Amino acid sequence: MGQPSRMRAVENGGIVELRLLMSHVMESGQRRDAAGVLVPAHHIERLEVECGGRTVLQARLGPSVSRDPYLQLRFRGAKGERLVVRWVDNRGDSRSDEATVS
């Protein structure tokens, strides 16, 4: 579903800084279209980030999060570790993207 997440993970002194931009419409279900009909809710519900096989973030998102959510976080890690980002939305669509810590 959608375009791949854009990720940049850089390690400095044993700390990895991850910048993550997820491509998603994030509709709240409260907006009306030009005809006055409610646009159905469509938003990310669960997000998980793994680095080197261990979970570094689990989050529950909802309709109040803006379109194309951006997250920035820091955690312990090392260069060369595999980074995996997974999310599931309220319609059951899911996405998984991978990167390597530089």
C-alpha cells in the first residue's frame, strides 16, 4: 500500500538517530468532500520499528495524526544493523520497509 517509507538512520557513538517519513493519507473520518459526504476514516493504527532484531518502538497511532507522518527517534544501535519499519492501518492494509544503519 502506498509508497515506501523514507528512512535515514545514522549511528554516532553507539546511538542511532532514525528519521522516518511514512506515506499515508491519514484520513480522520470527520472531513467532508466537495459533495458534503464524509470521507471514510483511513489511518495507521499500529507501528513497530526493529533494529538488529530487537524492537525499539511500538506505537499506536490514530486519526489525529497528520498526513504522511514524520517521526524522529534515538536508540542504541550499531552501523550495519538492519532496520525494519512495519505498520498496519484501520483497513487492514500493511507495509514493511527496510534500511541499514549507516
